[in-house]
Amino acid sequence: MADVKVNVRPNGPLIIEGPISLLDSEGNAFTLEQERVALCRCGQSAKKPFCDAAHRSAGFESTVSANS
């Protein structure tokens, strides 16, 4: 099994670390240049599904915590 880590950043993106394949809704693979990606959770990124830090200006606040 691959060693993949998912880190949920408070009020920010999902940070995925490890060897992954990321597919769009049609099954096409995104080209990943490294084994660390930040995926948008706020919905405001101009580079979806990747984070471009738009959550900062959008005032995104997550409702998910480690104890949820």
C-alpha cells in the first residue's frame, strides 16, 4: 500500500503528500510535478482542484476539526 498522507489545514486546503494519481471527472489524469499537492476546499480557487490561496481573501473558515 502506498504511503500517502492527507493533512487538513485549518481554514485552508487539503495537503496530500505521497505518490498519488489525481483524476478529473472524466477520468483524465492531472500532471503532477511533485508528490505534494494542495487541494482547494473553499471553492474560490481559480486553479481548481488546486489551491491558489483564495481562501485567505474569501474568509473561508472550516468546520472540520480533528475531534469532529
